[in-house]
Amino acid sequence: MSIQTTTLDKIAIVDLGFTIWSGAKALEPSDFVNIDASDLPSSRVASYGRKNLIDRDALQPFKQIRTKAERACARVGTRLLGGYAVPQDSIDQIGTELEDCCAEFDLALETFLTGYDDMIEDWINSNPDMAGPLRRAVLPRAVVKSRFRASFRIFEVNASPRDRTNSMASVGNDLLDSVLAQVVTAFKSHVESKRGNPNASYRVEVRQTVTDMAAKLKRFSFIEPTGGMNLLADRLMAAAQGKGKIAGQEFLTLYGLLSSLRSVAEVKAQFEQYAQSAPAPAPATVTTAEGPAAASIPKDGAALGANSAHSGFEPSQFSVDQLDVHSSEPAEAHEAQEASRTSNFHSLEFGDVEEETNGGSEEPEMQPQSDPGQSAWVADFSW
């Protein structure tokens, strides 16, 4: 699947610059008590470790803010070129969130520096055996302040017109793989933890996880030329509708879909399956964390994913009628599709460190299917 680098004009790169003082310095030979410095190995071949100058819990607020910024970028974007690739239409949103994070970081730094001297004294008093080495290593407040920084940069990526090596040719595919890897990772534990248990259920939080990943697929659907990425997002949104925990028929439907997305290669295969399917009917409205979105849900079993059948259960259990989504298909066409779907039913069994910067279960056996109209693989959900 080849993605043209021209799609890069639809994204920007967000580069985070959150730097946090480590609160520590390297141990010196003179810091060791009752040990002759000549007995220590040379610093050319060994490090002596480090000594904490303050209680490192005091640095936690800064790490939490940095994590908050990283999660904001990961929510609307994906890792690429050392930063986060974010669709152009999400730049205003992420810019505002990151400005808030930087302001929160600066406020926390003011509070930290105000109590810096007291933190040093408290730490020395609580570690009297290292009082001498700690006092010798204390840094002035101005120096400590320089070790903290909160910033971000947003810029666009383009290939140089003088680059005759075509070095940017793979970036589009790298972007797609990065998005799909996020989706696979988000769903992996939800598949593995329920494998072999058709009577299991999902917590209500799984609805939001599925909806968020579906929204991400739709947000980046411009990088996938077949249209299957957008259709898969629709199926995920439909399967995550409802309230409360996910159990019974609803669980089986969702599990069947998620179990077909266990690797980047499998997700790409689903794109091709959806793209080759019949045109999607009129969309139904689905509410996501970011507002209404359109979800095209076929009346037939395709809404459950290509691997929607489950061993030990009747095909009729997987009727999409229960999702309360109405199709514009004539009744006769729907009956014909239902008969075809039932006949083609396949089973799914279930040194001196001064700064810090941001920078399972056994898989089910896969068996090839003989019906070209179905997915190339089904999972053996055995128990």
C-alpha cells in the first residue's frame, strides 16, 4: 500500500520541548566515606552513580505536566519524525492545550524555586551521613531554573526540491503505520484478556477507547487511498454505541471486530476487505468524544467486521438489527443478503545526569478461509 508524500501537506509536526532538572549530580570519589579514592576504579571505565540533591517527589508535578502534553498530542496525532504528526484541522486545538500546559509548568516552577532553599535543607537534615557531599553539590537557584523548560514548536514537513534521493518517499507509509500501531496497541489487551471466554464482558470505559480510536482513524483517513480506513472507523463507532458495560451479544460483536485488528498487517487487510465490499448505505449519526460523526453501518453482517461469526452460536445471534440502525435497502435485497451471509458463515472462537527530557498471551491460531468474500483469516477462539 503506497501513500504519496503529497499527503504530508495535510499534517503538521508538533515538537515538544519539556526539560526537567534531574535533581541529582554525579557522585565524586571524595563522596565515599571510609574508602580511599585510590581504591576506586578509574572514572574512565566506571561511573560512581549519582546523589540526589532533593527529594525527587518534588519533581513529580513537572513530569505530570509533561505527560499531560504528550497525551494531548497522542490523542489527536501520532509519533512521526521525532515529534507528533497532527492533522492541520487539529492544530488550533492542540496549540491551545499545549499553551495551557506550558503556563501550568511555569507556575509550578515558580512555586518550586520559592521553596528551593528549604527543600535543600530538609533533604540534608534527613540524610546527615551525606551532609558534606550534599552541601558541596548544591546548585544556585538561577542554575536550577535554567535546567527547566517548557515549550513546543509546530511546523510543516516538505521534501526538499533538491533531494534527488527521494528520501521522504516512505514518510507517508510511516505515518499510516504509526496510526495503525496505536490502534493495535489500544485494542490488544481487550482481545487477549477475553480470549476463550464468550461469556465475558467489557467495562464501560472500553466504549470510549474504541470510539477514540475510531475517531483517530477518521481523522487520518486521508492517508489511506482505498476508503477502507474510514469504513473501519464507522464499524468501530457503531460497535461502541450504547451505555454501560458491554456484555452478551454486544460483547461478542465488539470482540469479533477487535480480534481482527491484532497487527498492523491485519488492519490493512481489513481496509482492503471493506474497500472491496458493497458501497456503504446512508450514514447514521454517532456521538464521539469530539462531537457528532457519521457512521455507515451496513444492514448485513459486515457491520460486525469480516470476522463476525463465533463458534457455538447461531448466525442469527449476530443480526445487526439489534443495533437499531436502519438501512435504505429494499426488504427483498436484505433477505437475500441475510441468506448469503448465513450460508457463508465462518466461525470465530473466541554519569552526571542534570536533566530529563521528553523524548502476553499466546495468539489464537490463524486459519485461512476459503470464501473470497470474507476476511482472509479468522481467529480460532477455543476454550
